[in-house]
Amino acid sequence: MVATIRTSSDTEDRSRGLPRRLPREERERQMLDAAHALFAERGFAETTMDDVAAAAGITKPLLYNYFGNKERLYLACMAPAGEALVATVLDAVASTSNAADALDSGLRAFFAFLAADRAAWRVLFDETLPAGGEVARSVGEYRERITELVGQALLAQLPAARRRKATIEVEALSIAVLGAAEALGRWWLRSDAIPSEQAAEMMIETLGPGLRNRAAAPAAPRQPAAEVIG
């Protein structure tokens, strides 16, 4: 259960008998902390602006005055999580020297982020988000950025002569890897059955050999079209 967030604004100025007025930045942080906790615990669909206002100890009109609607409030909560995950994966793959190492480092970083900040991961990969609109577009952009990071890291490890032809294949593999990592991450959060490091290694051991084989294999010659005999 998310507790109501109490700040110094809840105490009264004894000399005036009135609540202390919080600076805008501090008040905004108070609202975001309450909203982030609720979105992580209940999901976007089950969290209302009434819930957030009550948890933050403010009025709903004040919450709307700051953020406009629930979608914008969610985006304000999601953005730090999305940027942190992108930076984490980018740092991990930047120093690798081959495609397989890029995959290994990226997956380890992904699951380390999940384990270090479960609430941030739940907000970013919330299964109750709407399928369309501003929220869906923004979440999709973060997924695309992560996919591009992984794809670029994989392409950079291939011989220059093979990169152009491998672009589509690498893009497809990157999307598949991210989808598998998300699915395994959700299972891990629900079950907590194994350490997050073990979950990462399980994916690496499953996907790594195939990626190493594809990276090492020479490009297959294009087969001529078969003649049609009438």
C-alpha cells in the first residue's frame, strides 16, 4: 500500500497559524514521488488522479494545475526511468569489442537496472498502458532507442563489408532480444524465483551461441532464381 507522503508543508507555521507554502519545485517532486509509487504498484490503468492527490496530501485541482492530466503526469514519471535505462544499456555496450559481448553486456545491464529499481522498470514497461495516444508513442520511442542502441552495437562489430546487408537482420534480432528481455523481466518480477543475474545469464547462454555463429559466418551467396519450365 502506498502511504501518504508527508512533507514540511503538513506542519503549520506556529507564528501565523497557516501551512508553510512549498516552493513549486519541491511541491512538484512531492507529487511525482506519490504518482511514481502508485503507477509502479497499481499500474497506469488502476491509478487515478484522486489517488495521487490523496497520497501526496494535496487537492486534485492543484495536481491538474501542475500536470494537466494523468497522461502527462505519467510521462513526467516515466521520462527519468526511460533515460536511465537507455544510459545504462548504452554505457554497457559502448566498450564491447564484438557482437556477442555487446549482447552479453546489454542484457546484464538491462537486468541489473531491473533489480536496482523495480519501481522504475514497472513504470516504464507497464502492461496496462493505453495502446494509442501520447503515452504509447513516448514509451514506443524509448523502446526504439534501446533497440537502436543494441542494433548499432551489433552492426559496429561486423566487418564493414557485411554491415549494409546485415542491417535488416540486425534490426529484427534487436527487436526480438528486447521483447524476450521484457517478457523474462516481467516473469522475474512476478515470481522472484531466481536472482536477476541468473535470469540475464540464462538469456545470454540461450541467445549468445547463435549470435556468435551468425557473426562469424561468411555472408551466404545469393542463389539464382530457379528457371520455370513451361
